[in-house]
Amino acid sequence: MNTEDTTGSFPKNFVWGAAAAAYQIEGAWNADGKGPSVWDKFTEQADKVWEGNHGRTACDHYNRYTEDVAHMKTIGLHAYRLSVSWPRVLPKGRGAVNQKGLDFYDRLVDKLLEASIAPWVTLFHWDFPYALELKGGWLAEDSPKWFSDYAKVVVDKLSDRVSNWMTLNEPQCFIGLGHGNGTHAPGLPLELEKQLQAGHNALLAHGMASQTIRANAVLKPKIGWAPVGVSHYPVTDSEEDRQAAINGMNAIYPDSTWNNRWWGDPVVFGEYPEAGLEAYGDKAPKVKAGDFEIIKQPLDFYGCNIYSGIPTRMAADGTHEKAEPVPGEAHTHFLWKVTPDALYWGSKFLAERYKLPIVITENGLSCHDWVALDGKVHDPQRIDFLNRYLLGLERAIQEGVDVRGYFQWSILDNFEWAEGYKHRFGLIHVDYTSQKRTLKDSAYWYRKVIETNGASLHDPSHITPESNSTIASV
């Protein structure tokens, strides 16, 4: 089947991709002049990461990127969303550039382009330079300038070949988990007032970096970012429950940074939402004159990472409430509920609120994956999960939501932050001892989805893909 014969509703130039993050796959944690990140230091502490795991070797992508790009080509990816390690490029976070580290990304971009895979570059996916953490991290008033200066180094090197850029990945997580409950690096719990101030500085960093990209890029840039898309879905199709789901996605809670609008409204509208100012009260960050002019920069797309949604219904008092869990509901290895409506409702809400094209910058699941006796990795749950979610995304597109691309998380099994190597999210299985790669059944399934521009999602027989093969390390 070729794309001219497809019946899917995905746009003609829809971008099918996969994603990964530097610290989760690269390894080479202190090679070739790289400086330590907060995650390097966090994983040195006892009882912070499952089984004492760390990212010092991870998938050894730093040394095996050529092989990994070849696998991406086999799958047929249009694009690969990568992140740049800030301390690999600037070991102390600022000042002297580590040319060997920068050259790695130069080579990676070239290799991707040779394979006709477009690089989509994320500037910050949580590996904050430890040297700058010692100077205050995201609480430091200078942190937005530090980030902007780093962005310029990367843009000067790569923008003659890279046109798609993302500034920050999931501020809800690196602030809420890194500085809220402290379960992520740097593991520094802060009172809510300081969390929100650190978040404000991160938003300033987004704005300054966006300005830097536009002012210095060689190729005309397309700029976005990749926050969590906090998705609610109605438990029934009643108008009341549908409105409750929308209310849930609009909501801001006084004791949490986990929401859409506190982060998205400043970036798009240049102001904090009134609901957030009411919720946070005197804990809201101090905003200087001109801050919102910096934070609000033109965006070409609104990225969102969506894995699961919250079942929501109208409460008796007219507000929204989370529906009671149903015993035995399907869940992933991470114990996240399987909620295919999440992509539909999340993308629809964000598109309607922010009036920007949507890119699903992460979506996937952790499964119990291993290499079977036949040498293959059979992951039917991943195939079924992704098929259901993509049908939800197609539904949004059919209703007029402007969705430009989809990035499956993740191309490789990898280091899952505080969960270590407990979880396998990849289309490609990685044996972390031998570094042998094995394309899973889902990789071949995804290849057919890409080839047919989504039409194969409607073919029940495609749930069981054609025979696959094991790809050994070169």
C-alpha cells in the first residue's frame, strides 16, 4: 500500500517521528570533556533511583549513534526529536565551549540528514549543568541568560541544517518533581513560592532562547516547546461531563504545578492566568517589568507530551471531579491508565485555547518487554496502545484540529529517570550489558503506519505485524 491509496485522515505532510533525551540514552557521562549534570550527581546518591541505576552508560548512544540512526531509517522515521546535553557542550554551563561535545551533535545531525530524517532539537531535557546548580540553578536570577547563551552556541553550530527547535521539555516535571517533592534531580524540595519563582525563571529562559534562535538561526526556524499536556476526558458523552473535562484542563490547583495554563498562558498570551493568581495567592512569583514581553515570543507550534488522561465528570456542585477508578482497568507497566481519549481531548483543548498548530512531542508506554526464545521482541500491548491513541488523534484531526506531527516515546529503551531501567518505552529493545539492539514488533508496526500515513490504523490484521528480525550491534 502506498500513500496515494491511504484512507487515513492525517495531513499529507504529517511528520511521523520518535524521540529520546540526551541523559537517558547517550552515556559517556564524563567523556571528551563533558561536565556533570544534576542527574549525574543525583544518581550518585543512595536510594534516589531504582536499584541504584544511573545514566553513565545507558544506551551508549554517544558511541553508537551511527547504528541507531540506521535503525531509525529502517523504521522509516521522518524526524527524530533529540535533546542536547547542556553540560556536554558547556561543561561549566557557561563560558568555554567543549568542542568535542558540540561536534558530537554536529555528526549526529549530519548522520540523520544522510538518512533523510529531520532533526528536531530540544535544548533542555532536564540535564541542568551541576556547576550552575551550585550557583542557584533555576532560582538564580541569571539563569535565563545562562540558558540563552547556551542556546546561541548550539544554534550557531547546527542551525544551518536544523530548522525545528524546542526550548524546554516539561517544566511541570523539572520544577514540580525536581523542586516540588524532590524525587527528580536536583532533588531539592522547595516551598511553593520558590518553586513558582524557579518556574518563572524557566519561562524567561524559554523566551530569551526563542529570541536567540530567531536572531541567529541560518535556516528559517520553527520554534515550539514541549510541556506536559495535562489531559482530562469525560466519562460519558453528556454535555455536562464534556464541559467538566474542559474545566479540568483549565484548572490550576493551589498546591501543585501540574496544570496546563500556568505554563502555557504566559508563553502564548503574555500573562499568568487569573485562576492561577487566585490559586497561588501571595506565593505567585515576583514579575518584573518587561518579563512577559520576554516570555511571550511567537511560536510556530505548541508541543505537548501526553501519555494518559484523567477520567472526569461533572460534580454535584457544578465543578469537575475525577471519576472513581474502575477495578481492573487496563494500565501500563508504569501503572498509568490506558486512556486512548487523552490524545483527542488534550490536543483539542490546547489547539482551541492557544490557536497554534499542535505537535505531539511524546506519547508511548512502558511494557514488560524481553527478547523471546525466537530472538524477537513481541510487544502486542504497545501496538494496541499506540493504535488506539493514534485513532484518537486522527479523530481530532478529522474535527479540524491542526496537528502537524507525532513523536513516539521512545526510539530506544532507556534510563527512565528515578525509575532507572525498570521500564522499557522503546520501539527498539536494548540489552544494557551487550548493547545489542533488537527492533520490536512495534517498530515494524510503526513502519507500516508511517508508510500508509496512518491508514493501516484501520486494518485489524495490522495489529499483528509481519515477521521481524533481530538487529545486532555493529
